[in-house]
Amino acid sequence: MKIQCPSCDQRLDIPEELAGQTIECPACNGKLTIPSPAKPNAATPESASQKILAAAPQKKAKGKKGKSRLPIIAAVGLACILIMGTVTFSLSGSSQTYECEIRGDTVYLEVNSNGSFILAPPDGSSPVFGKWKTQENERIIVCEGKVRGTNKKITVSYDKNTLKLDQFKFNGMNMPLNFIGNPRLKKSNHTIDTR
């Protein structure tokens, strides 16, 4: 027999042996009572439930109790895309080179996706090698390293959105940014020679 669920209006094909019983709607889980025919046929509740589930449509009804899973599916999909993008970027070995004018000289900074960086001084002296990390909600990139062949430490930090130099330290001493001209990084196609 065919009946309609009063909660979600889903049309259900119900075996006649369930007549007179109260069951859960397979679409919305609402309670519904199956009308009794003139001759009730006794069936076990187990087999009747199995018959209802087999006969029930597979689509989910949009009732009061049924919530959409679309936001969860979208969030999981977005998370997967972000993870794949991060892994792809990390494995691609890509890098970005920046140049910066400091008191008339050009300094080059290459930031690699593997967490390393190279800073090339303008006078051709030994480059600085080190690691970079992010701070302040991943807005600030901090590059910390040593001049090749020495113990001289250099720290350069910049805002990744504005490319404005945030801090410049040499051997732990802050260099006033206005002293070096409030420099700003800009993307460059320069290749740093690391020999």
C-alpha cells in the first residue's frame, strides 16, 4: 500500500503486513501509523522494518529534523583543496625572489617553499643562508640566517601582503628602518648566484 508521511510528505510503499503499527519514516525518522486494512496480517517487527527500509526511497527529505550536510561536505572539500595546494607548493621546489633598494644598493632575497631563504648582499660578498617562518597570523615572514663562513647573524622580516620591510637585525642589533630608507620589497626575476 502507498501512504504519505505526515511529517515530510514523502510517498512510501509500505507492505500491508505493517498495517495498524507505528513505524519511523525512513526519510525523516518521524513517527507514522500505518492504517489498518479489513484483514490485518501479523508480521514480525524485524521483517517488517527490513521491508520498509528496502522499499523506502534513498533520497533524504528536507524536514524539520533533517539537516543539510552541504556545509560539512563543502568544508571538507575546501580543506582537501588547501592541503593539496600546500603539499603541491612544498613539493614543487618553487621560490620567489625579491629585490630591495637600500641606500642606493640592490639586495636580493630568495624565499623558497621548503622553508629556506638566501639573502644576497649588493657588494657580491658572501650570501646569507637560513630558514624562514611566519608570525602574526602568517602575515609576517621572518628570515633568520648566518653569513656563509661566519657567525654573523642576520634577521629580515617583512609583511607578505604589503612587502614592506618590518625588521632588519644584524648580530642581534636592530637596524632602524628609516636609517636604511624604509625599504619595500618587490618581486624580481633575478637569479642569486650561490657560489
